[in-house]
Amino acid sequence: MEVGVDEFEMPSSSTECEKKCFIVNKWKAVAICGNHIMNVSIEYQTNPISAANEEFFFFFFWENNGMAGIGRTLHCMLITAVISFTLGAYYQHYDILRQLCYVINDDPYAFYIKDKLYGTLRFFKNSVVRLKANKTCSCLPRVMKYGFPGMEDLRVYDDFVISYDRRNRVAHWVYEHLQTSSIFNTTGSRRMAEYKADLGIPSDFRVDTTDYKDSGYDKGHLAASGNHKSKQSYCNDTFYFTNIAPQVGEGFNRGCWQKLEAYVRDLCKRYGSVFVCTGPLYLPRKSDADKWYVEYEVFGAKTIAVPTHYFKVITIESKLPGGLPYMEAYVMPNKELDEKTDLRSFLCDIRVVESASDAYALPASLACDHTLKANTTYFSFLKKLFRHFLPFLSNDRVRMRFFLYKRDFPDCAREIRIDDDESIHLSGFNAEHPTRILVHGWLTSSNGSFNRIVKNAYMNLTKIQPNGFTHSNEILHFEGEISSNLPRDFNIIIVDWTAVGTNINYFSVVNMIDKLGLNLAEFLLYLQFKANLHMLDVYMIGHSMGCHIAGSAGRQLKPQRINTIFALDPAGPKFRNLNANQRLSESDAVYVEVIHTSDILGIQQDIGHASFYPNFGKGQKNCYKFGCSHGRAYHYFAESLTSELGFWGIKCEKVSEHAWILYHEDEDVRMGGEPSMPKNGTFYVKTNDMPPYAVGRKRKTD
């Protein structure tokens, strides 16, 4: 039966209606009965005998309510509209992301912030995954896999990326990604290429062939043409003058530098994937007058700069799943060199390149000696749990590591090693900046929450709070006096003693406190001797057992003493019954301030110059799990560094475990803060239930 409007006779039982019905389609008919229009549902059944003749039997099911049919129709229309709108929105959104993907792949500045762009515009989770699979002619996603060394005047070519230095008329850096196909495929040839100016550079800063005439220097490639022979167009791009720099010919460009380029290609053949960052350096030299100068030659009307040195940082990707890249850095002087010189003699620390140039040749994710980024995955928890299962530990394994954080590198620490003078220089340690040493507790790692929270508080510290002052005129005097000397930065040093702290035998670790303290004291003396560290600029902030390690280090520094020890809920078990020479005491530094937050894991004795008891030193507010009160101490301290309200203590006296006398007539003093201000006595501190915990001063004084 064909779909359409056909006419047929109604069944004889429908005597009250007209004997006509109009078939609208295969599944529905409309019957006219008086002034009413009624829907008729048709059920077809195929007659197996006459199926070849397409004969059908059908049965009518009458629906006497016309409004119900209209309601279903409107309902279907609404559902259709919603589905159509959703699909349209999805595909429109997908089209926007597709266009954004093209922009990101072509524009290096958009590529640099691609995660933020995708995060802002992505509503459907799978869209970006599919878009990333799309092929693009841009090399940005492949070449800049590990990030940009810098963002100044970027030029994207078909097979490499350049940051151009308009002032010196040479590149800041050139980044390449070498693959096996680009080395073995020799479709391109440098004989078919010629030097040319990049018309995308303004004419005042553009270099062409005439500028190198009679200069005496080779037109040296930063991205070697031999690295880009898979296509002729790739090879041609290496002859743009943005990729050219003046190099000494004999002994350098046609000697050691050429050998280094061949070495890079050999690495690519062996390992398959190599990233190369190349650029010029302008290194200082010391004059006879014991002064340092940066001097370099310029030539031509465009005053093209002649670098004193060139660097090349090589990143070799591991073939193992999850393996870290291997990296090498080379620095060569731009002068004639003996061709027999071993390339290994030009090896240097990657951070030397970073400090000498204006480019981060090493990606931040690979430059870290230590990081404090939180990792809360289930696998990491199990790994940490099993790593702690070390019931036996000998004293010969007692060792520490020291990691420096500064505002220039707040997320990636640099390790300082005792008896390694170069590590101090490369770390960026500055004795003119205040030094804060963080010592974590037992069964906690160096990248745990204590170090992360306190370090971040120091990194965010922009205003020194008037700690310890009460009168308004004293506060104004304090702020005015110290604002001119506000430190621009801190040396935040993380002490990593997890080689011992992961021992689950608590009492064995307690017996090693003096050995750990000795290691820390030797480190401070080493910094004092090699980097002019001032002991009175040093604060130690310890948590739990780390407090006693800091105290032990302070004792073993005598007759010298550090400025301050902030002890954040010192460990109590076994230390409660020890004398002052075996645990933290007020004689271990010029000033010792203790914050007590737990009566189970902490110590409830007044062992410092000032002892603060937030919420009477036990059962901190809104703490319902074991160890929460013990850890609340470093949350209070970190907040005290940046809070304008601050934590204020009332002098008190502990009569018994459950009885305290509060001396309200005495002036209240501030707990924690930066810098430390000496106080004496025992103080009660009230806090909020939730962050921010500081409640400020409830009572004003004249």
C-alpha cells in the first residue's frame, strides 16, 4: 500500500459515522464522523498467502478524544525541538572548537594559552579529544611539546619555531624536533635553496644578504639545514635570515659546531625523537680592573650582533613507557677551535644556559629537582604506604637532602648539595634574602602538605604583619620602620629526611634525632662558609618530630645561634620525659615559639620562650579524624603569615589538665607571623571552626 491520502469504506459497525476514512500514511488514518475528526490507528498484518500481491488485512482502533491526539502531537513537536536544539548547539560548539583548533595550531601565542582557551570554551568533554586527533599542517603541537623557552617575536615555520631578537638582528632561540624520517628522507637539498629575508620582519630589523657582505663571518644556521631534508620547503626555510647568525668559519662553523650538529643527527638515528634548542649567548668577561663587562662586535648598517658563544640544548625522549627524557647542554665560544677537541669538553649544566640567556631552554616540568604539587591518586597513596614500611634502619642510612624554592621558581626546587660549590651557584641561593628552613615530621614526605602550605604562604607574603605590637602608634612605627626593608624574596629550603622518616619504628627514629640535627647543622655551616649565610637571618619551622630535629641542629651550632625556631606541635611520645638536651628547648635559638594543638600526638609542656595553646591545645575545632589536630598547627602558622587579622593570644596559666586561668587585664600578643617578635609566657588563642581560622583581636587596648 502506498503512502498518501487514499479513500476507503469504513467498517459496517461504524453506522453513526460517515462511511469514509482518509489514509494519511501507513500507520494512521483520519475518520470523519459528523463534525468530529477522529484518529484511527491501523495495524497491518501481512497475509502469508497473498504477500506477493501485497494484500493486507487491517484493524481499526478508534480514538474518540481528538484533544489527546493534539496533545501528543505537541509533545512530539516539543521533543523534536529540544533534540534539534541540542544537536545544533553541539555541532555549533564543535565547529567553534574546530576553528579554535586551527587558530591554536597556527598562532603560537594562542597555542601557548591553549589549555585556558579550551577550558573556557569546552562544554562537551569529548570534543577536544577528537579535535586533537585531526591532522594539521602546523608544526607547533609537535615541536613545542615541552613548552616555549620564551614568547618574544615568535616565527613559526613549517618544521621549526624561532624567537627573533630585533635589537641584535639574530634569533633568541630556535626550536626543532628531529625524527628519523627527517634524517633518512633526503628529498630536500641545500643546493636548491638560497638565502632570503623574512618579509614578516619589519624592514628596520630585517636582515638580507647584503648585510653580511665583507663581514668576515659565515652565515651560520641555528636550525641546521641537514636536519630538515624531508621536504625541499623545510630545507628552504632554514635559509631565512631569521635562522642565520654570524659565526667564525674555520674551526667553528666548519669545525666543532658542524661536529655537534652531526652528533645531534646521530642521536636522532639511534633514539628516534630528539628536541633541539639552539641560540646565541653574550657572556661577560672580567677586565684587568676586576670588573665584569659584556662586550661583543656588531657589523653592517643594521648593526648585527656577533655572539660571544652559542648554546645547544638536546632533549632525547625515552623509548620506555613513562620514561623521562635525557638532556644535554653544550656551550661553545664563537672562535676558532681545534677540530680535535672532544665535544664532551663543551658540556655544561642546563641552568647555566638559562641564567646566561633570556630563554628557559629546559621545560619547567623537567627542570625540577623537587616539586610540591599535590598528588592524591589512589596509586600514589599505596606507593607512599609501602614506602613507609621500613621497620629496620641502620644509622649509616642517615642522610638529608636540601631543596631551595624562591619566587623565581616557586614550584620547581633546586637542590643544594654539601661539598658541591657549583650547586650553590646554580641554585640561586642569595644570602641577602632571609632564609627559612622547613623540617617535616615523621612518616610524612618532603612533598607533603606541611611543606607545600607553609612554602606557598611565604611565596604569597607581600606585607609584613606587625607581630607582637598592640598599641596603634607602635604598629604605625613598626610598619614605617620595616617597610623600606621588606625582603623582595626568601630562601625557602625544604629539608628532606624521608630516608629516615619512612621508618615505621618510631622509637628507632627518635634515637637518630641528634644525627639528623648534626646533618642540618653541617648544612648551615656549609652555607655560612661558602655563601655567606647570616645565622641571624635563619628561621627554622618544624612540625612534629621536625621540631626536635631543628632544636638539635640549633644546639649543635653553638656558640652560634640561629634567630628563631617556630615549633608547630612538637612530637610528644617519648619526648615528654626527656630532658632539655634531648628535645627542643628555649636555648636552641635566640627565640623559640611553640604552637600546641594536640594533647595526644603533641607535647603539652612549655618548652619555648612563648607557648601558644589554640583552643587550649587539644581537640581543635571541626577535627574529627586522628591526626587532624596535630596537623592543624601548620595551618594556623601559614595563615598567620598573611592574615591581616592574625591570631592573638591572652596570657594564661595552666592549673591542671582541665583548669586554666586567663589574665584578661594583660595585653594580648600575636602568634606566629613574619618577622618573629620575641614574647615570653603561656598564651591561650581562640580560632574559628573553618578557614580562615584567625579571628583577630576581640578587645582593643589604648
